Amino acid sequence: MKDKPDKFLRDLDLETLSLRGLELSNSLFLREDKLASIESCYRRSVSESYELAVILGESGTGKSWLARRLGMFVAAEGGLFLSGKFDQMKQVAPFSALASAFDQYCDVLIRERESNWAKQIVHTLNIALGRDACHLIKVIPKLKNILSCSPVFVESSSGQSSLNAMQRLTYLICQFVELISTYSLVSVTIFLDDVQWADAASILVLNQLLMKRHKKFFFLACCRSMELENDHLFQDMIENIHAFGIKTTVIELNCIEKVQLNKMVSELLCLPPRIVHGLSEIIYTKTKGNPLFFSQMLVSLNRDGFLRLSLSRQRWVWDEDEIQSIKIPDDVALCFTNGISKLPTDVQSALRTLSMFGASSKFKYIEALESHLKVKLIAPLKIAISEGLVSELQGSFNFCHDRIQEASYAMIEKQDCCRDHLRFGLCLVKLSLDTGDNEMLFTAVNQINFAGPAAVSGGKECATMAKYNLLAGNVALGMSDFSSAFSFFSFGIDFLPYGHWSTHYELSLELFELGSKSALAIGNIQRLQILSGEVMENARCFEDKLNTHFIIISSLSYASKISEALEKGHVILSRLGEDIPINPSQNALDEEIQLTQSLIRGVSESDMFNYRLMTDKNKLEAMKFLAQLESITVMIKPSLHPFVTLKMVQLTMLYGLSPVSPIGFVYFGSLLANRGNIGLGHQFTLLAKGLLEKLEAGEVAGEVICVATEVARFIEPLHTARESLTIEGESAAMAGGDIRWACLNRLQYCTMMFWACPSLSVVNEKFCEASRFMREHQHRASLSFMLPFQETTLILMGCETKDIADDDFSRSSHERTSHFKNVPHSMGHRYFNKLYRSFMLQNNGMLKENAELLLEVKKSPWVLYFSDAVRSLIVGLISFQFYRETRDPLWLENGSKCKADMKVWAEQGSLWNFQHKHLLLEAEEHYSIGKFENAQILYARSISSAKAHQFISDEALACELAAKFYLNTGNSTSSLDHFRLAHQKYHEWGAIAKANRLFTWVNQTFSDAWVDPSVFLCNSDNNAVITNSRNPDKMDSNKRRAA
């Protein structure tokens, strides 16, 4: 009473109160401390750090109201507050909550279209989204109102996987938000209400948006604590982003405590706390302090006359015994039910109708029902608005609270509920088909599904309901919402009448096929097996099973059952008349190559761009399966890979271009390059890239560009091509939703940086960025390939390596890769990293063992990788070293072969990338066979070439090997000069551990009299530095053992 004396000293406005009744102000539940916490979180997120805020509490504790208070604060600060709400009945369009928020932003752009910042954003969106805008408009309809041209809606025909389509949409939404955050002049807050009812697809998108840490963005969510279980999708998302260092601030709203509730009643009735204590006890016992229940109970008591004004006493009065004796519901929903039941009959009926659509419904839906069903709805709902039960906002009728909707829905008799859901659904579905309104279609079909098959009579009507679900599911597929699509297809299957495979074959086949595809996308493998099994059992012919076979092979690949996937693909291709040999011979390969060359002979590049399109359905199917086997055979059956590639090129030349023809041409180019014709191979990779746009084959662009980039590395200088090509490949893969190839493009870039970048610290930064990217997208295979290179980088730098793989995801990445422990490419990768570390750090005890292990793994003779060139360099150098130590001619032969390969790459490809490598191998060969004068010249040329072409690591290595050559041939002065230069270059590269190891080795090789400790110094941070001091006069008499 002391802190608010005006409430108790002023007279009540009896006239107003008697007319309006007891009115509860929102200020009654200020929760200023909670609001201050959210405001602080907002300020941190849009400025210095990045975090998610979650308001958690039971239903009725004021979560949404507190969020709206923040919205007022954001608006006052000049920011934008966008909101969306998830629906318990999930009757609205896919991604509806996010779409609502982003549509609001589009409204802002339309309002501000004359401002420079809005023009900049719209211009950038037009450029960045391009033809992919059509996919985003399906989710954010108002986006089409701000784009300068109408996007063409093109459906993919290349057999794009469902997972890729979902990832593509996620990428496009993230790109949309990235552009907003980059060019927006104000902060943007996205508030998502009732995330406990969020669909899986929306959670996936939200997870990626949070991972991107967009500037000037703040995400706020409200969630019911009772429904947020440990295995809830939103809870899993919070744990996932926490693992990536994204903070989540939880604002927990509890029910009002007894003492506080008594104080609130006291202030509300303007009476001392001691007087209202008895009333407060009764209210608290019944409501348990729930703010919504508390408010409704007081309003109900006043409305029913139990809490009333006394004109004689000039205050509120009540009879506690009377209130104690009345039956007050134990649940707030029942409290609302009692209130609703006192309204006019037509208002009750309208509220029940509105409740059948969930938390809200578009005005146009209610208007359509009123018109077609001849019932009054809009006028009664206006009365409900005046009663504070419903609000009208942005063209929708919205219940003011979820519990009001629940109370209204609970008032519907069970037998009426199914009937009305079906009646409303059929009314709206016809209107949606007439108008092409997909959002109305989703709402209509959901109404039909709430009615269920039991509400439908007769096989014909059941089939009609199944067709509606098929239509809605296909629209959801087009929006890449596979969770909603799976639900529609499942309901469609439930509606199918008895004997449907006989009476409604085409409908059944399509529902089961698409249900299998959606099941794969959402990871429901058990359901996938059931649905695909139905197709296998009931499909009338082999052709009708092809789509399902494709889905099954995809599921086997995702489950790392590569051999099983290959075997099944082999069988399918054979049934399609395209046999691939199981145990191919070299003669068979030569014949296939000759056949392919005869088909392409005389066909120019311009001819290919104007080539006819493939129309033969069986050949189109065969191309899909062949493209699927390309990456599978590379991993586990390299001997089959060229036959798959050649078959794709042959079918293209014989029957025309298909959407996956670029895959065949790019691997064909790699095959030709690997067989010695690098120039021609490069031309075919460029052809493959050019065909991507002609064929609108964006779904395979990531794979094509990645393979083409490997070949380009043999033609173009590594330093100029390293970033642009890889960024192109990664962006194309993400736009196509192909996470696997996006990660492989990033991996390709990082490994190339390792060999070409002049700074290992920069290389490590790129590895860290890539590691985060792969973890965000849960791509363990790429991470397992990258981590050894990052570990090598850190070892050379002299840094700790234990943290890079010290987490569950990294360990599971290694476990996942154990599936491929016998895969040549994987084995070669692991053994090479071990060999390279042993070689660079002079761990001679492991050098020979690692070399022999690597040599047992044959390089791919069909696909050209830049890593083959690096492997040839290191293996060749080690082979010559072993020959000098053992005089075993096999080592000399192996080293000479590596040198010959490097010569081909230097002559046919890029001198920039390979000349110094070839010269170094040739110098080592001449040194090994005793041609010392030639070796001396070749070492000098190699060092000069490496320097001119900016390969600092290779320059350092060439200096080190030249130093050992001079040491062993008696020229100590030149030896120490080259050791110094090698040490300097290793240091400049950032290989501090290697530089220090070299210093130690030189000190052990020469006596202290020859090498003053000041020649090589190590400072306190373990960075070695070089001085020019030396004592060359005594070197000749103290020459040590050979390098």
C-alpha cells in the first residue's frame, strides 16, 4: 500500500465500473525483471554477440504478452519485429510461422520501396535468387510482389533426391536472411510463438538460420514448458546450437505465488491486503496462481454477481462462503467454456466453427463458409471480438488465447465434429481448386483428414479424398516440406478403399511411391520399407517399380550400405538393357572407349549445346540410375567406374541429352585426363559445366563443378583457380540442396589451400571454417577426410591437435568412415597423411612402413585428382631416398615412374603447378644414379621455379633436399646455405615444428663448432628465426653422415 498509495486513497469511479465491470489491466502482470532480461538479450544479439531467447512457461503465464512487450521496445528502438505462430492443429500451410514473419518483411519492403536501402535489398535479391526464386516464393508468397520479374516455375526432372530438395530450400531461406542482415539498416527480430507445435521442416530451417549467426538478427521463441520433452525437436535444436557455441537465454515464467497474488487482488480492488486475504486464498486454491486462470476467474465472479460493487460502501464486496460453495472449473479452458456458453447461440456456433481451424483462420475462409453453407459467421465473430475472445489481425480471425480455442473446440459434440470437418473441407477444397489457392488447399485437406475415413461413405468418395491428399502432398513436395507431404500421402493411403490396387491402381501407385520418397526425406526408414514393399508386391510391371527402386538405392547409400546399393543398381540397369560388366577386363574397357570416341568424333561443342533432348523413358531412367552409381563405384568399385561413365556418354550421344548428362561428360573428361590427354579431358569438363545451364540441371551442379575443378587444377595455376572455382561449386551445390557435394567442394578447397597457400595459419583458419560448416550440416564423411589434413597442419605448426577431434561428432565421423575402411580412396587418403608426416618430420622409423602401405593402394586410373600429383611427388622423393639407402632397383623404378607422371602433367598441363615438382624429382633421380652435376643444376632450377610460382612449401622442401645433396657430396658451405634457406621458408610458411626439427637435425649433423647456436634461434613463442651467423671454415673436416 505504501508504494502505490493512489490506488487506495482515491475514490472508485463507480459509474464506469458499474457499466463496464471489473477490468484487468495488462500492467497487473508487468514482470519488469523478465522484460529487462529479454531486452538485454536483444541488445547483445544485434550488436556484440549472438543468442537465442526462449520464453518458457505453462499455458496462461503470459509468454506471448511478454513477447509483444518486447516488440513495442524493438519498435521504439527503430527495429523491425516480425512474428509467426505455430498451430496446435497444424492446419495451415507448411513453414507457416516462418512464412508469416518473412511475408511481413516483404510488406515492409513494399512500403519502403522508394528508399535506397529497400531498393538495394530488392536488387540484390533479384540477382542472388535468380531462377531459384520460384522455390522460395512457394514458401514466402509475398516475395513475388517485390521481385522485378516473375520467376518461371520449373519442376526438376533429373531425379533430384528429396533430401537435396529440402536442403535447397533451407539454403535459399538462409540466403534470403543473409541478404536482409547484410543490407538492412535496422535490426530485425523474429518472434515465433508456440514452438512446441513446430513442424520438423521449420525446426530444420530455424536451426540453420541460427547457425549462420546473421548480423542484426534476433530470434525469440515462446514455448509451453509442459510440452517440451527431452526428445522434442526444439529441445534437440537448442542442444545442437549450444554445441556450436550459440547461447540460449531461457526466460522462465512461473505462476504467481500466494503472497504476490494477494497483493495483486488488493491493488485491483483498491482494498488493503488483509481485507482481500480470504478471497485471494480461494482464488489461489482454484487457479494455482496461473495468471490467465486468475484473470478469467475474477472476470467470471464479477460477471456472475459474486464480486460486485456496493454503492453504499463505495467499494467491491463479496461473500466468501458463497464463492466457496459455487462450482468453479478446475481448468481455465472450462472456465472459458462457461463464459462462452452464456453468449448468444449464433456466437457460440461461430466460435465452434472458428475453433475447428485451430488458433486462427483467414477471413476469406470464414467468408467462403458463410456464403456456401448459408450460415452466419462473420457478424457473430464480431461480437466475440467485442467480448475479448477473438481478434481480427492481418486478414485473419485469431483466438486471443489458445485456451479459448481449446474451450470452443471442446464444446463440439463428437458426432458433429467429424461431420463438420468434412463439410468445411469439401467446401473449401472446391474453392481452392477453382482459384488455385494452395494455402486454402492445405487447410481444406487438413479439415478432411480431421474427419477421417470413418466420416466418408463409399469407395468412390474415399478415392476422391485420397486424390485430394495426393494433390496437397504434391504441392507440399514442391515446397520441399517433406514432413507435411508424408502426412498427406499417409492420409491419402488411409482413405484408399478396400481392393484399391485393383480398382484405383494409378492412384495407389503414386501415393505409395511418393510416400516412400517423403519417408526417406524425413528419415522414417521403417515406414519407407513398408510402403516400398507394397509397391514391389503390387506394381503390375517392372517400369512401375523403377521410381521405388531408385528411392531404395538412395536409402541404402545414405545408410552406408554401398555394396548393397551397387548390387541393386547393377540389377536394375541390366533389366533396363544397359549391362555393366561385373569383372571387366582391359580389353573390354578399350573397346568401350573406342566406341565412345567413335560416337563423339566430329561433334563440336556448339553441336552439343544444340543437341537433341532424350525422350526415351527407359533411357532416361537408365541415366538416373547410372548417375547414382557414378559416386558409388568411385568409392568401392573403381574398376566399374569408367564403364558407368562411358555408358552415360554413349546413351547421351545415341538418344540425346538428359538432365544428368553433365555428370557423364565431366567424369569422361576426368577419365581422358587421367589417361594422359589432359587438354581434351579439360574440354569435356568445360562442356559439362556449360550444359548445366542449358539443361537446367542445377541439382547436379555441385558434383559436376567439383570434378571439373580437379581437372582444372592440372591446367590452370593453382593460386588463381583455387577459390573462385570452389566457391562456385559450393554455392551451386547448396542452391541445389546437395549438402554432400557442398562439403566436398569445401574439402577440395581446403586441401588445395594446404599445398598452395603461403601461410599455414591461414590454412588452419580455412580448415576451422570448413569443420564448422560440415558439423552444421552433419556431414561426417567429409569431416573425417578433412581432419587428418588439419591435424597435419597443426603438427607442422607445432600446435596442439587433441581438440580438433575431441568431440562426439568427430569421433562418430571416424566411426562412420570405418564403413569404408576397405575403400581404396579412403585407405589411400589415410596412408598418405601418415606418410607425409613421417617424411616431413623425419620419422624414419615409420617412413618405410607407411610408404609400403600406401603403395599397396593403387591410385584411381579413371578419375584424376590433384592429390595424385602430390602423392607422386612425395612417394617419388621417398622412393629415391630408399634407393640410395638400399640400392633396391624397385625403389628406383617406382621413383622414376612418379617422375614420368609428373613430366606428363608439366608438359600437357600447367607448368606453373608442376614444373618445379618435376625438376625436383628429376634432381633426386640424377642424385640417386650418380649424375651429380645434372642434379645440382636441377635442384637450382626446381628452387627457382617453386619460388617464381609461389609454392613456398615446395621451395622449402627443394632447399632442404638440395642441402642434403650438397652435404653428401662434400659441399658443406652450399649445404648450410640451403639449410638456412629451407629453415627460413619453412618458418615463413608457418611450419614452426618442421623448422625446429630441421634446426635440431642440422645441429646433430654438424658439430657445435660448425653451427653456432645463434644460427637458428627459437623465440619464446616457439617461432624459429634465422640469422646469418655461421662458421664454415671447419665444415669440411666435420662432415656427417648422409641425409
